[in-house]
Amino acid sequence: MARRGRLRRLRPFAREPPPLDPAGPSTVDVAPGGPRAGSFARPSSIGRAHRALVAINGDFGLLRGLPVHAFQVDGSLVTRGIHTGTSFAMRQDETTSFIDTTRLAIEARHAETDAAVGIAGWNSKPPGRFTVAGYTPVGGDVRRPPTTGCAVRLAPDSGATWGPSGIGISKRYQAVAQRCGAKRMRVDARTVVLASRRWGAGSDALTAMEPGDRVRLTWSFGWPRVADSMGGVPRLVEDGTIAASKCRSAFCRRHPRTGIGVTEDGTVVLMVVDGRSRRSVGMTLYRLALTFASLGATDAMNLDGGGSSAMWIAGRGVVNRPSDPGGERRVVNALLVLPGADPGETRLGGGRIALVDGEAAADRGASDPGSVGGLAEAWVEGSVVDEPVPPAIARIAARLERKG
């Protein structure tokens, strides 16, 4: 659902005022934990690196360091994710915000034949029997093209442009290599590799793309002029109606929570709820939805929670009490409030963010019933997510069961 966008201005603090004027113009932005998949960072580190006013934790993170849902930063599609979920996005001019079911469509169109093929995975999952998957340098060693099948390497031939009526982002490429066999196609800097299985509709499309041919890639969330998008689950409020259910899964019980909502007049509401302590027991997903509705949110979605829930404000530091013994947990991405316009960084992770081993950082989330561990368990039980269980989620659920 689209809403006219504006960010509720933060009130200046009575003591230790932040160095940036919180009453001035501000924009909503998203940022990754680092320049490549497998990178995690604390929300405070991400906020400082991007000179933000506010930073909160973002989407759930998988063991290998990718978010569960689709993620786009400054017009660069990081991953399609492994779950449809819900997405939050804002127009580049900050006039309209969106929270709705993710409707990401990716297409490669061969200029010489005008034939188009849909891309089912993007730094997310291997190609299926009849599908094509895309890979970029952002995937690093976490998501690489398969070792067998057909593949085409594309080099950029133009900058990104908006699609018709501003819907989606389009970029022209030229095929520089193509082969079928038992060898992995290398992903060079700035290139995209499209891969398929050896036989089927996917391989037919890729073998037609010979070196020198032009190929146009287009991806769209269905919203006009959206350069940033972040996913979450479940939907909490939809068109003014409570969408969260009172499920019995551990994931739905009282935990620290993080969420984002939008009111009728376009005000963006960021919420972080403490829990697992004497001063705060946390919230159920249903109570979180009721709280967003009480604040006037007509649409809202849940983000990563449990020990991942954290809010950092410039000049004040972390203003909640994260439940992990070590304080802030490292996360895969963050949602930011910037002073003034988004500078639109040309590469992911432009700030100075310390990188850590992905699986070590993700282990806490995988063991947390309020974070991705609880989501995985609920997914397997079928109480929150009504989609087939992907291998990455099954592994996390099995790990949580072993530790339980």
C-alpha cells in the first residue's frame, strides 16, 4: 500500500544533543552490513558509517550472511531472497512510502531476438529445471554460479535507468562469454552471470546469447522510482486491519521486537521493543501489530527481533537495551534515517564497516526464537509462512531443535 511519505521529526534531546539537527530535513535509507555477502555489522556501526541520525536492525539474516528477503540498495539489487514476504520501500524523492507483499520481477531480454527470460534467483538460489538464476560480485563466495549447466557473463554497457513510468530499473549489458559444461562461470567485477541447468527452457535462452550480443536486465518491485527496498515477515497491519495472527509458535510469543509502519498521512514509524528483562518482557507479534495500529499505522511489517533488536541515535548511542549479553548483535542490514538527502552511494558498504565471519555472527540469530531461528521453526511448522521450506531455513530449524 502506498502512502504519501514523510518521516516524523525526532524531538531534540534535553541533554547531550546529537551533532546533527534532528528537526531538519531527513530521509529513510537502507544499508548492508558490508560490501559482500557474509558481512555483518552492528546497527550503530552501520549508522556511523553512513553518517545517519538513526539506525535500527533490518531483515532476518541467514547463516551465510544474506537477508531472508529481497534487498535493494541505491538501485542495486543485492538479492532476491528465499521468501516472498513483505517489503518496505520509499520513492527516491521521499514523497511516497510503500509496505506491501513483495512483487519482485526480474527479466533478461535478448536484444537480437527480443526473447525474454524470467530470472527466478538473484544471489539467492540455484537455477531450477526451467529457470535462470543471476549472480553478481556481491554474492562473493556465498552465492556462486553452479559448476554444471549453461552460463553467460554480461558486462555493463550503460548506466541504470528507470523503466516506463518510473516502474523498475533497467540496465543494458553485452554478453562477453558463454558456455555449457562442467565448469563454474567466473563472476568478474561489475559483471552479472546468468546460469541455468544443462537442458530446458533456461539453457535455450542462454545459449542464444552469444558474445557481443546485447542483453537488457530489468527488475521491478512494481512501485515507481523505488531505489531502496527491505523485506520482513510477517505483515502486521494491512490497510488498517490487524494482519498478524495469534499463532502458538515460539516465534509469535513475547520477544524483543523491531518493526516499521506507515500512517495514513505518510508518517514513517520505527519501533524497537525491549524484552527478556525485568523492565520489559517484550511483545507478541499480535501485540506489536496492535501497538502499530494504536500509533496510527495503516500498514506495518515485522523485522528481525530477539537479540537483534536495537536502535542507535547519533549523539546518544544505543537507546534501548539489547537482550544479548554482549549488547548489540551484528546484523546483515539496517534501516537508517539520514540528515538531508540520500547521497546514493555507488557501491555497497561504502562506509568503514568491520567485517566478521558470517556464520559466527549469524549463530546467535539462528539460536534465537525471536530472530531467524524462531522464524525457521515457525516456517517448518507452517504457522507463519505458507511457502515450501528452503534448505537454508531447514538447516536453521534443525540447529535450533538440536540446541533446544
